[in-house]
Amino acid sequence: MDLNIYLIEWWAKERLEEARTAMGQARLAESLRPRPRLRVALGLALISLGQRLQGGRASPLVTGTPAAS
């Protein structure tokens, strides 16, 4: 059974277009994700802010000093 060369070419173009569209969507989704460094910096800043709001007292586990009994 012979396949029409134009039909094969059309199928190939359709598949390429689908692949390009999927790749574009993947790139867009990746660009919208927050960077890990920014996320870590934001987390540390929020922890620091929380400690300041509590009076600046760090927990004994963080400072390495034994807890007062």
C-alpha cells in the first residue's frame, strides 16, 4: 500500500507543530516558577522577621546553648 507523500509531509508538519507548541508551554511554565535561591532567601527573611516579632529571642536549638531549666 502506497502512502501519499503529501499526506506524510502534512503529518510530519503537524507533529512538529505540536512538539513546538508543547515546548513553548513548558518554557513558559518554567519561567513562571520561582527560583530556589529567591525562595530560600524569602524563607530566611520571614523566619528572621518572626523572631524579631517574638522579641528577638532565638530558640536554644538554633543558638546551640543549653536550655534553662
